[in-house]
Amino acid sequence: MKFEAVIFDFDGVIVDSEYAANAALAEVLTAQGYPVSAEDSVERYAGLRWSDCHRRIEEESGLRFDGDSLGAKVDEAIAARAADMLAIEGIDAFLAAQVHRRLAIASSSEKAWLESVLERLGLRAYFGDRLFSAAGFPRGKPHPDIYLHAARSLGVPPERCLVVEDHPLGVAAGSAAGMTVIALLAGSHIRPGHADRVRAAGARHVANSYVEVSEIMAQLER
């Protein structure tokens, strides 16, 4: 099997942002009268696009929040932490070694966030305009829609796409799209038991670094 495209999730795969972003969310929710710890936020809300996250917050809290207003507060809190969100170790070298393939991002985050962080990290050139956000889709992850859209846009059959994900929701989405998924457990939000969770979601391959991702790809392409 030769992969024509590599499609990446973003938060936790390109940039180590999941823990910091969920700490910001927890801070805002606590200030709004719904006490949540950063660890709770990672457990409950990581991997969700904002519309699904907002819905789950209301379901679990029993409270009602204006989605736009709450989202703006969360964005502001995340922006205050953005400078401390570093690239996942090894991503630059990995991307440089994969430029012969079509590289894309398929994320639950808004496209503006993808663009701003990629520019800050100096990684934008690897992806060009191949940045796909599930924010405006009828269905987000774990549904396969965003990954199928990315494959169609790239002109690559799903079975020729490799997905790099970190969250069970994204793993399930990539698997449902008929793509090979490698779960990368390299972010600071990863906790014991995460490997079991991504395997249960459909990840046949689990890596702890981009070196291991490269090794798995080499084995699969033999």
C-alpha cells in the first residue's frame, strides 16, 4: 500500500494545544458558574468542534449559555495562552520528509485558528490551502464527513490516505472514512489508558512520536 496523501488532525498532532486550550475552557466555564477542572475539560470536551462542545456543556451542566458569547470568551482565553503552545516534537522534520505526498489538515477547529498557528510555527507552506475545518459541517467527528471531504478535495481515494490523529473521536472519523489511521500520542494531554481508547475507536497503529509514525508508514508501504 502506497499512501498518496497524509491528512492530519491539528490540535494535539501539529501543535501541543489540547491541554492549554481545555485549561482555558475550564477557566471560562468556572467563571460562568460551571466549575470544571482542566483535566475534566480534556476528558469531556477535547476533540469536539465548538458547536458540539457547546451542546455537551449545556447538557452536562444543565445551564444555558449563548454559544457565540461563550465561544468568544473561550477564544480570548485560548489566545492568551497561544504563544506557549509549541509544535509537536518532530513535526517539522516529518513534514519535510513527506513533501512528495499531498499533505492536508482536517480539524474540528476553525480555519482561522489553523492558519494563525501554522503561520506562527512556520509550517504553513507545507499545507498551502489544504486546510479543512469541520466547523461548518452538519456533522463533526466522529462522523467521517470532514475526512471524506478532504480526500475529495485532494483527489485521492480514501484507501490511499493516511490519517494522523490523537483523539478517539478523530480516530473513529478517519476509520469510518476508510482510511488508515495512526494514533499519535505525543501531546501533553495524553494520559494513561489513552492508547486503549484510540485502539477501541479503530486505530490499528499507535505511535508515541513522529519517528514511530515514520517507521509504521515504512512498514505499511513495503
